[in-house]
Amino acid sequence: MTRYFPAEWHPQQAIQLTWPHKETDWNWILPDIQSLFIEMINIITQYEDVILSIPDEQTANELSPKLTKQPFQCRFYICKSDDTWARDHGPIGVFENKKLVIEDYIFNGWGGKFDATYDNQISDQLFQQHAYTAHTYENHNFILEGGSIESDGQGCLLTTRKCLLNTNRNASLNQAQIETYLKDALGSEKILWLRHGDLLGDDTDAHIDTLARFAPNNQIIFQGCDDKQDEHFDELQAMKAELSQLTNTLNQPFTLVELPWPSAIYEKQDNQRLPATYANFLFINGALLLPVYGVEQDAQAIKVLTRALPNHKIIPINCATVIRQYGSLHCLTMQIPTAEQLEVN
């Protein structure tokens, strides 16, 4: 195949973020989320660049003194934004003949739940501002969020039926047509569909990046649930059973790694359950950023990932603030791959 959709642990040129500002839904806890972003940027720039979309020059002037000097840079680009979820409004990077193609899909606010007018323009604006080291930009007339798909870098794509087949996305297309489109656009050979898996408080219609993630050495790291009294138990047990039946492009089963189930966390204002998940981690160059929530299972999640990923430093980041807007760490980020070192397992 000439198109290649790399795994997230493929070498990266940068991590893309969109700065939270007073016009976003973060306004009520803005200092808390901005502090979290500064922490993330100061960690990521130890390993690679950050591409940061900001609303205006004043933001850059105020933010720059708060960033520590690191081996890599945080690069500012002025773009209007509705919200901060770069995983879903950001581009998807694929390779064609070993050259990076920036694919820009339609982001419709997770099926029209939220306005995404500005967010839907960010990837184009960043490409025009030369934020990416890329050969080509493609605008796709297809609704797709980065959090809804996982690539193993070996031709497999993992997703959920609840999201990609939802009528609030590409309603005119059936499953076969969606598969054909994704295989053509991304170069995928095999698409794996999960029927089960969902988290209360999740606005995305069951994004795969909250549930199950590809990892090096043919692994799938997934969010387990061992509490029979928890309302997620049956659904996540059914997802685990599905995962055990999946095979890669060589028809080999995956090695499953189960993450512990975090204690239930509720929003204080309305007592709504928040979608805490350890599966929403982010691979960066040489490390993995793990969302933790200040609960007792955090330590076990770190141990599980340390064993599963011996070549990555596991860096926990407290994301208790992030889940108050019903996402987590991975949802805030989008990796931009580099064309260097294409042969990566």
C-alpha cells in the first residue's frame, strides 16, 4: 500500500494543543485547566515540540514567562477556537510514499452536540501558517474525530460501532462504505469494530481512545472493570470478551493488558458521574503521559503500564480537572508524526 497510518508511538515532530480561554466551556475553572496545560507543555517540550493554538498575541505574551526552558519549543499560532479538544478537531497524519500528508476531516462537535465552527478551521489555518513539516494538505468531506480511531501501524484500525456508525456523523453512508473510505484515505487493511464499551459522561458516543488502545509488540491496553456493582461492569466485560477475539493483519491474536478500574468520581455541582479512564494516555517520543485522578488505583495503573511499555517512561498527570469537562488527557492532544524513521514496530 502507498498510504500508511502510523501508530501513535511512531516518531513525532510535535504534539498539537489548543489553549483554553475565557470563551470556551472552561471559563468556570479556567485557572485550573490553564495550569494543567502549562504542566503538560513543560513536560512535552522535554521530548518534542508543542504546536499551540492561541486566540491572540496577548495570550502568547502572558504565557511565555510561565514556560520553562526545555530542549524543545512551544510554538504559538493564532487561531480562533471554540474549545480545546485537539484530538478531535486536529488533523490525522498519514504517509504517502514516505511523505507526510495532513488529512483534515470535518469535525461537527460530536454529532452536532456543540458548535465547532472555529475548531473545524484550525488544521487548515495551522497548515497555512507552516506549523507542520508536511508535504501535502488534504481536506476530506467526511466526518471523523481522531479519538474515534486507533492504528497499530501494521494495517489495523480499531474503532467502535456506536461512534463511526452513528447517524449523527456520516448518515448517508453504511458500514461497508465507511470501511472503504477509511481504507482508501488511511491505507488501513483491516478494520476492527467493537460493539461494546461506553463510559457515563462521555459526549463522544464511545470514542475508542477512552476504552482500548494499541501499544507496541501487538498489545491492546484496555480499560477494565472488576467491580460487579458498578454500572459499567457488564459493558466493559463484554468489550473485554470482544477484544480477546480480535486478530491483526496476520490473523494473530493481540496480547491484552487490562488497566485497573478507577474509583467513581462525581461532579460536585450536579453529582453527575465523570468519565475517568486510564486508557486515555498519550504516547510521546520516549515517554507516555498517563492521566491519573487522585484515587487509589492510580499507582496500579502506573505499574501496569510500566510493565507493558518498558521502553517508555510513564509520567502521571493529574487530570481530575480535565474530566470535569468530560474528556481526559489524550482528548486534549494530537500527535503529528515525522517522516523520519518510518520502519517502527
